[in-house]
Amino acid sequence: MENKEGTKSQNAENVLDHFNLFRQPQYLRMFEKKKCEFENPAPAEEVEKIREWTKSWEYREKNFAREAISINPSKACQPLGAIFAAVGFEGTLPFVHGSQGCVAYFRSHFSRHFKEPSSCVSSSMTEDAAVFGGLNNMIDGLANSYSLYKPKMIAVSTTCMAEVIGDDLNAFIKNARDKGSIPKDFDVPFAHTPSFVGSHVTGYDNMMKGILSYFWDGKAQTIPPLQRKPVDRINIIGGFDPYTVGNMRELKRILNLMGVNYLIISDNSDVWDTPTDGIFRMYDGGTKLADISEAIHSKATISIQGFCTEKTLSYIAEKGQETTAFHCPIGVRATDELLMEISRLSGKPIPEELERERGRLVDAIADSTAHIHGKRFALFGDPDMALGLTGFLLELGAEPVHVLCTNGGKEWEEKAKALLNSSPFGKNGNVYAGKDLWHMRSLLFTEPVDFLIGNTYAKYLERDTGTPLIRIGFPLFDRHHHHRYPIWGYQGGLNVLVWILDKIFDEMDKNTIVPAKSDYSFDIIR
């Protein structure tokens, strides 16, 4: 394409990034022409008038009164969570019974967050399968997946299409075995994960329970159910965790320091952090398949994120194990409670090394409290993440004013309110279960805060409302490698503290950037 000077703006010697390419005059003219001829735009004055009205309390009341529509909800659908759970097992290929487009979205979502290839296949259902059912797609899909990708296990979940027409995964997988698509003894656990209810958190829970029940209840009735024989070992389930690479490794470090006999159920820390050394690893790490069956014999199971594992923990408890759940142990108190529970269940003392790490976090908080104390925050995220971050903010002396969770329900709301009421710094806070990011926009305009904590999609709230964004959560598409750092434990609390402080100091620098006008003291000390 040539610009107005007649020279090419994009060629092999002058390759422009799209940010700069679309600022070229020819593109600006094209966009303006498209807007005038095809978008039927309202007058600019009317647009601005309405935009200003949407910042008002009057609009906020109308916004919060809506019931029939969701605008930019902060959640994804069930199969995404099912895939997350599945890849944490040795040699496991997630198989989604549904359309190719859905699975492309799931793969890209994980690849963009973790900056790693994310393997997942589809039964490629199209119009004919929507009418006649997807049995043939399942038969062919399992055969191709088994032959081409050589997995040790295939974990099957569903999308909207398969659920609406009522495809029966158990019957379909049995038919595929009978047709010879997969060997009779090949492991294919499954979970129904309808995308139109719940969220990715629900999908994680459904798939985790599906995999455990497949192995513990007799591998789809091909062998007798397992009989539990208790051993002195603790199971750990991490939940849907966007920081799984850093968190799982930090958690294992802590458990090893304590000398605990443990088993991680679904460990995906390696598959999303493979080295570049000339070897492609479609499957890396993960919980050994033999260990899934062994997990039934453990004395107890700890879930690090209770809202991710409600059905799973209930199922495990039915087998006779003690279960306990946490909500993203971020900071001093939450880590204390986790370590004391691990110590109680294992009989192992908390070592001095961890006590010293605790002291270092307390010292870091004390060093920085003057900058954080009294700062007002809005935050949103998954149920466990939102609780963990809220608790840590209260511990820092910050004030969580708006705590929003799209995929939170009544139980989450009660826990969040109790958490705010437990501290004087939470007295002005409110919780919003089931609300979306358009609700958050109204909150930020009508009751402004100093900072916003959330995922990448909150950058548009930052631009619109001017509220500085601290990126914590899932997904993070526009920042790299945060998932490699833990947020759990004392070291994780220190990481979160640094991220918060960095944003506070960035804003201070932004507001004191002009010498002798806004920067009277030429201060380089914070």
C-alpha cells in the first residue's frame, strides 16, 4: 500500500508494527470513510453526552438493576477449566467434544497467558453432528488422537453443542472402545462441562472429580472399585491457578522443607514451562497415572482453592478422607494457617527456615506500610483469588472498597463480607457476587479508588476511568512471565507486595515528573 507521498509504507525493508502501520494517512482515511459510510454514527456531541451520563449515580442504579444481560463478565466457560485440570496428569491429552472453534479459543487462551504451546484436540462437531449427534465424531476423534499424538490418557469434556443435544459421553466412549478406536484398557476419563452454566472454575472441579472417580470407582466399571487403605500421606490440589508454574514449585519447596509425605493431584507446572533445548515436549511432567489410584489411600486432601474443588472434596470425603480447603494463601496470616494445617495433618514441625521467611515478609510489610496504608482498592477475580487478595490487602492496611467476583455465589459473598468485617480496614468495603466488569466501571466512576487489581481486560477500565491497574489474575495477555512467580506462601506474598508497591511508586513518579513544578525536592527516595 502506498502513502500520499507515493512510497510504500510496508515492505521488506520497512516493516511496521500494526500500532504504527494503522496510523498511516491512508489507513486513517480508510477508517474514517468506513465510519461515515457503514457505521451510521451518532453525532459526536450526543455520544459524549451519553458517555458522561454513564458515569453518574443515576446510570449506576440502572446498570445494577439489569438482569437479562451480562456485559464483559470476568469468567470463562467450563471446558477451559477442564483442560487446565487434565494437562496436570502424565501424558494426558485433553479432548473436547464440540466444535473446532471452541477448542481454538481454549488453546489460544492458555498459550497467550503462559507463552507456551497448549495441546488440546476437538471432535470437530459441525452442523450434521448438531442434528444427528456426535457419536461418529467421537469414534473417529479418539482413534485419531490415540494414533497421532500417542498420549497415555485422554480426558474428555464437552462444549455447549454436545450438551444441548444431549450426547452421552459414557456411552460414546464405550462405543468407541467397541469399534476399536482405542484399546479396551486405555484410560479415558470424562466430565460433562456445559459452557452455558458455571465457569472455568466449575469445569476444573467437574474434570477433577471425573478423573478421580474414573480411577477410584473402577475405571468405568472395567475393574472393581478401589478399597481404601489409609497411609500417612497428604494429597494437595491446587485448583485453577494462573500462577501454577511458580506456585506449584513454591508449594513443593515448602512441603519438602517440612519433610511431608505428599502427592500433588494435577501438577501442570512443567507442561506450561518447558525448556527450549531442541526437544518438543507435548506432555511434560504431571501427576503419574499410577499415583491417581494411590491418592485414594492418603489420610487427607488439602485444596489450596476451595471454590475450585467443591464437588471434588465432597467426593473425596465420601471415600473416608479428611478434607480441608483454603482460598489462595497470600500473605502472612493465610500462609500461617496453611502451614499449621499441614503440620497438624502430617505431624511435621514448621522448620526455622520458613519462620525466617515469615519474618522477612513481616519486615517488608513494615518497611512499606507508609505507602500502602489507607490506599483504596477495587479488585476482581475468581472466587478464591478474590478472597486471597482481599485478605492480604487488609493485612497491609489497605482498604478494599469494591470486591467483585463474576463467578462467585452466595457462599462466596458471605465469606467475603465476613473477611471485610474482620478488619477495621474493611469497614467501607462492599462485595459484588455475580457482577461483571461493566458493573465495575460504574463503581469506579461513582466511588473512585486509588488502584484497581485485575486481569488484562481491566486495562480498558484503567483507560476509561483513569484508575491505575495492578495486573494480578487470569488471563494476563499483555505482560510476560508473571506466572513464573509464586503468589502463595510468604515468598508469594512478597511478590504481590512488590507488584503493588511498584504501581504505587509509578503513579507517584508520574505525578512528580516536572522539576520545580511537581517535583520540588528532586526526590529519588521512596
